[in-house]
Amino acid sequence: MDIYVCIGSSCHQRSSYAIMKQIKTMIAENQLEKSVSVNSAFCLGHCAAGVTIQIDDEIITGVGHGNIADIFRDRVLAAFR
């Protein structure tokens, strides 16, 4: 599974690097390092919608500290159950 986190200027200003760090921490906590990669993307084209991530082919907008754990559980962990 590939996860891309936008680090373009709009997402960067909305703490996309911190979101990326949270994702990496959750991957490690769930021992998914061999199955899930986290990469940066310069722009995913949804600048007005908050931090944007892409999980495989799915674009998810409005990602923040309040919902990243739910997104990770519902999209990433669910794929490995």
C-alpha cells in the first residue's frame, strides 16, 4: 500500500509534515513497515480542501490531527484485516 501526503505550500501551511509523521508512527505501532510506504507528493490538486493524502488510488481531503487516526483505521488497518 502506498500513501502520499501533499507537501505543497497550502498543505504545508496546514501541518502536512506533522500529519506525515503521525502516519509513520501509526505504521510503526502496527508493524506495517514492510506493507505500507509513506511518500510526499508536491501537489495532489485539492489545495482549498485542507491537507490532502492519497492512499493507493483514493484521494482524501481535509485531513487533520482530529481525523487522521480514524482515516488510518478505516482505510489502512481495514485493508490488512
